[in-house]
Amino acid sequence: MGRYPVDVTTILVAVHVACAILTALLFAIGYAGILNWAMFDSAQIWRGEVWREATYAFIHSPSGYALLWFAIEMYMLFFFGREVERFLGRRAYIWLYVALLIIPALILTLWGLTTRTGLAGSGALHFAVFAAFVTLYPNVQFFLRIPAKWILAILMAIGTLSALAAHDWQNLVVLWTSTAVAFVFVELRGAGPDLAWVTQFKSMFRPKPRLYIVQKSTTRRPAEPDDVASVDPILEKISKSGIGSLTEAERRQLDRARKRLLKKD
């Protein structure tokens, strides 16, 4: 806007903040039931309401603690998302965000064939953006100089234990799926840490060549440029302005051409 660039992350933060304000206003005027049309519900998706696969992430509860977490969530998206966008590029970052939005919802949709599933909010989605940042910069230190990879591990452990204690299998699946998608996406872009065991595992299934052809190394004399034909402009310059007008490069070229003529004679 003007002289200031607006990246995709800034637009996403603005959209989520606008949705949070709209959600609070709907609760205030007593029309919160409209939000039921945007929440993820596997039963309704199988009935054709496929927009729920994406709209669920833009519902933000207006309760006190939920808004506090929403503020932290937006900070994580703005700070870490911009760094991921700068590294991956705008187009790849958009695809990453779409994958984090859709893939967990698709898994819950398939799960809905046996058990009805539901989801609202974008906590796991933006936590996965932080996971993508940690994949890029695992040893960056912040928060009491703790490396980012250990902060991710601690937060993953807290989320996992909380979900296990509450038997909240859906949120557990969404948390791990989103984090795995972020990690794999960055790895496929060739930007994550080098996983030696994955490379070794792939090499086990590659066909090994039976014959090895070793090319005989031959030393070739580099071809000399045809300086004789290229000195005509230099000679013309001498005739017009004198030899003192030549540059150092032109003098060397003229000298090479002279030596070649002497050698041929």
C-alpha cells in the first residue's frame, strides 16, 4: 500500500481479525447461530456443504480466554509466517497455508464416515506455521535463549498430553497432522534439515548400475581466439586517433595478434 509492501501473511492476519470482530458482533446482537453454517461438521459435508472444509478456520470464539489465545495466535502468524513466506516465496507459502487448512479437514471428513466429527478455529493451523518456521530455523534462540526446536517439542508434548487426558482424539489428530504437513512441505521444497536416514532408506530401493564406464581424460589445448580478424577495428582506431588512444585491453589484443602473425611466418 503506497511504498509499503503488503505480504500474504499481513492479509491473512487482517482477515482473521476482521472475522473475530464479526463473530463478537454476531454474539452481541444474538445472531451467533449463523456461525453454525461455517463450522466444520463431517455430517453436513457429506450432505454437500463442502465450504465447511475451509470456513471453520475463520470462526473465533469471543470469550475472554479464547480472545487472549487468539491474540497470541495472530502474533505467531504475523511473526513466524512472514519469515516462512520470505523464505519459501509467496506462491509456495499460499500452497502451504491451503494444505494446512484443507488436509486436516479432509482427514476428519473421512473419519466422519464412522464417527461424526467437528472443528472450529485456527489454533492448529497457525501452530503449524510456527512448525514450518522451526523446520527452516531449528536453532534460532528466543524465549530465555531456548532453541526453537525444543520450544516446538515442548508445545507439542503439552498439546498431546492435554488431548490424551481429555480423550480429545480429533484435536490430537489435527495437531499432529498439521505439524506433519508443515514439516513435509518444507522438506519437499528442499529447505528443511537434511534427513540422512531418509536418504539412506531411499538409496536401498534404487537400482544399482552393473557397469561403470570411466571416461578417459584427455588434455585438450584450448582454442585460441582469432585475434587477427578482430584487430581491424583497432587498426582503424589507430589510423584515426593514434596508438595512444588504445585501451589496455586493446593493446593486449593487438599484441596477441602480432605474435600470432610472427609465429605463422
